[in-house]
Amino acid sequence: MPKDFNKEAYPEPPRQTPVVDKQTALPNPALILSKVFYYTVDLPVTTFRDTIDSVRSKNKLVYYHQKFRRVPDLTECQEGDYPCYYEAEMQWRRDYKVDQEIVKVVQERMRACQQREGNSYQQNCTKEIQQFHEVTKNFQSRYGDLGAYASARKCLMKQKARMMAAQAQSA
């Protein structure tokens, strides 16, 4: 702001809020009640919670995120090892859900960029669009056409068929 700023050149608009005209010298009872509530209820509870949170943050346990160890793939299971089959199936389902969430996140990023950029999104969001196409192509190649009852065994058979087709095409 320059030092020779002239306030009369740009007058402030008139205020819409009327000035409070105090009629009495007595204090406002609502203000007194709010202060009483703050000091008797709110402040002790907030202080107690802050101390509990500080104690919790020192020995932090992440109770909402379960970590699973990676188990062998279905191809690494021995013949007739049903617990291994089950663990491989559960691992495949977890991987499937993670891959679905990855596709959702990338799609949300692309849509946010499209919303932000408006009509010129095709030139300004090329990185997001390219990433979305790559992620969906990979997801489709792995999980596409498995149907409603998809399983690790079906996915493995699809991968096997795809590898055999590629091998036959190269020969």
C-alpha cells in the first residue's frame, strides 16, 4: 500500500449490521451462564481429555488397521493343502479389494482435475488421464471377465490362458 493512500478516493461501503444500543447497566445473564458452563463443565472435561490424549500418544496402538502377512500364492501350495488354498484365496481377495481402491483413488484424482480445469481438462490433466487409463487397463487385464464369483483359481486360470496365448502368438 502506498504511503499517500487516499481514503476518500475509495470510501468503505455502509455497514449492514446495526450498532447495539445497550439499554441497561446490568450484565447479560446469557454471558454469565456461558462463562459458568465453560469454567465448570467445558474446561475440566477438555483438560482431562487432553491429558488422556497426551498419555495415549506416547504408547500409540493402531487398533483400526489390521496387518496381514503375505502368504504363498496358489501356485506355491502343495497338492491337497487346503489351509494353504484358503490362505491364498483370502490373500487374493485382499489384493482384489486393494486394487479396486487404487482404481477408485486414481479415478477421483482424475475427476477432481477435470472439475478443477473445466473445459481445458484434456490438455491440463494428461498425466491423470494417462495414469487412469494405465491403472484401469492393468485392473481389467488381471480381474476383467472373471464374473461375479471371482476367485484366485479363476484368476490364475485366466493368467495361464493369457500366457499360453502370448506364447502361441510369439511362436
